[in-house]
Amino acid sequence: MPNVRFAPFDRTIECAEGVPILSAALSQGYFLRYGCKHGGCGTCKALVIEGDIEDSGSSFALTHADRSDGWTLLCSSQPLSDCVIDISAMGLTDEEFQAGDQVETFETMIERVTDLTPTICGVTLRLVNPPEMRFTAGQFVNVEVPGADGIRAFSMANAPSADSEIELIVRLFPGGRFGEYLKHAEKGQVIRVSGPVGSLRVRLSYRKIIMIAGGSGMAPLLSMLTDLTEKNDRRPVTVFFGARTCDELYYIDRLKALCSLSAHAEFVPVVQDAGDDWNGERGLVTDAIARRMHSLRGYDAYLCGPPPMVEAARALVIQLGVRDANAYFDAFVPTGVAPPSAPAAETSTARP
Ligand SMILES: Cc1cc2nc3c(=O)[nH]c(=O)nc-3n(C[C@H](O)[C@H](O)[C@H](O)COP(=O)(O)OP(=O)(O)OC[C@H]3O[C@@H](n4cnc5c(N)ncnc54)[C@H](O)[C@@H]3O)c2cc1C
Ligand code: FES
């Protein structure tokens, strides 16, 4: 059975065949940062210093360049030999690392389910036990869909100040278990969630901010925008929101109202197939960004939505001047099933 040693803490665990490194570490009483546990979010990224690892995480959570540089996703990797893995990038103290898994499970009750568009709904869950959840704007929870296998990741859309509820924005896929469940859900039904997890959050900086959302990807950005407004943060923010048709835009008044509270915030909805009565931006969200933002030097970028949108928007903002390290994103890679649009990469990472 291979051993995995974690730097810089100099602790070693045994990892049985078929068990991901993350699960082995959690079950042996150590804590590592994680999110979706499915190779989709990138929270559990760590650097392989020595040894061979097999990694099946998605290419959205870990780019090809990251893999070539030796990074791996601990939730979806297994050691092929004894290894040394540097987890410094998780920013844990020795105490946190040794404290074991602190992610809590919460019992919630459905408060409301609202149709926001023909394919997206808003869900409010009231926290019952424990009755409050502290989180950072941008994080997500793992939802246990009643009657379905596995867990699904959904980002909080509410700001952390509303800590007795969880507001979600959920895209409904044909045959998608959570969407099917929500169609018949009633107020008071119990749903278990665990969290908060994930590493997307507004970074402290003097840079301006560009936020780019597609579909239900507005959820974490709405949370972050509300939080920035509540904290009277004065950084200039431009929010681009892309939809295929006008019907697929939602929370427009809410977003406009948030942006109107700051002289430095601008909201730009962008519709791909708009009728003659639409007088806003048209085309793909990336077309509108390229038209309006000639340079993004000195910006932090926060991107969220379907993987192809995130990939295209990330490439564009970097081309326009955002530093690679300042482009933060959550790609909504499906967490309940094998990713259809982002084939899992089977990679073996070998370090000297
Ligand atoms: C970090 C993170 C945060 C996320 N946050 C959100 C969020 O806030 N809101 C949200 O709506 N989703 C979010 N997701 C995606 C979410 O976790 C689910 O995977 C997704 O909504 C599908 O769940 P389901 O139960 O409806 O479908 P499942 O029952 O898991 O899948 C059923 C069918 O739906 C299809 N399907 C599922 N997802 C997709 C997709 N993306 N594209 C095409 N077909 C698909 C599959 O082909 C499958 O056949 C997030 C994902 C990650 C990794
Ligand atoms: S927890 Fe590993 S990629 Fe999400």
C-alpha cells in the first residue's frame, strides 16, 4: 500500500488501492481543503513533489499546464508509488491540518422554489440543524438530492450576512435529478447539505473587478456582489451576464439595484438571440466584453457558469491583460454524473 507524505507538515498516511488521496487523508483524521469531491472545482489542488500519481479530474479544474507543472486534484487521484505532496497552496495551518474534517452536515427545509426562467429556478432552503452556516461569498454546498445517488455542488447566491438560509440558483437539465425533485418539491421538505466548501472568493486587492456569469453561474457572483455592496467596498466592478435569449435572463432588477448602490458598478446583460425590442448588448458574452473592455490590465476577473463559457471568457480576459493568477473561476462541471462536456482527463503525473 503506497504511503503519501504531506509537505510542509511532514505527516504520512497510507493510501489503499482505489481510494482517492483526499478520502484517505480525511478518514485518517487529517483535513485537506475540498469542494465537489468529483474533480470539478479545483479546491483540492496540490503539488506532487515526488512519486507517481494517477489523476482523473476534469481539465476545467486543472489545466493541462497545471498538470505538466505537477499539480494534481487530491479528490480524484491515487498514488501509484510512495509520494510526497506539497499542500502549501491550501493555506492550512498545522493545527487546521491536524483538526480533521471540519465541513459540517446541515439539515435544511425547503422554504421556496421559484421559476426564474423556463430552465432555471431559485431555491431557498432554511437551515434547521444547525440553524446557521458561516460561509464566504463565492463558496458552495454539496446537496444530497433525496432519492438520488451522490452529491451535487450548488453555489450560495445569498450573501454571508443571511446565514440562516441558503439561496441557490439551479439549472434544470432534462433528466437531471435535482431539477426533477424540485418540480414536485413542497415547502417544509427536508434536504441535507454539507459545507461550506470551495475556494472561490473575492480577493483583497487594489485592482478593479470584472465578473462574468452565464446561466446559473450568476449564483456565487450575486453573493459576492451583495457582500461587496454590504461592506461598502469601493472597488469598481463591471458585471457581464450572458444568456441565450431574453427569457433566460433573471434577477435583472436585483442586479441593477445592487449596481446602482455604487457609483463604480456597472451591470451589462448580454443576449445572444435577442429580438428587435432588446436594446442592450447582443451576441456571446465574450463578444460584448471584447467590444466594451479594450484593456483589462489591473483587473481581477471572477467567472462562473457552464464550462465552455468559462473557458472562453478566461482565455479572453487573460488576452486583454488579466494576470493568469488573478482570473478566478468555478466551472459548473456536472457533479452528479461523469462530465459530458468536459471529458475527465486520465493523467499520470510523475515527479522526480
Ligand atoms: C463547484 C460547482 C458549483 C456548482 N454550482 C452550481 C449552481 O450554483 N447551480 C447549478 O445549476 N449548477 C451548479 N453546479 C452543477 C451541479 O453540481 C450539477 O452537477 C448540475 O446541476 C446537474 O445536477 P442534476 O441533479 O440536475 O443532474 P444529474 O442527475 O446529475 O444529471 C442528469 C443528466 O443531466 C445532464 N447534465 C447534468 N449537468 C449537465 C451540464 N452541465 N450540461 C449538460 N448536461 C448536463 C447529464 O447528461 C445527465 O444525463 C456546480 C458544479 C460545481 C462543480
Ligand atoms: S474537491 Fe477536488 S476538484 Fe473539487
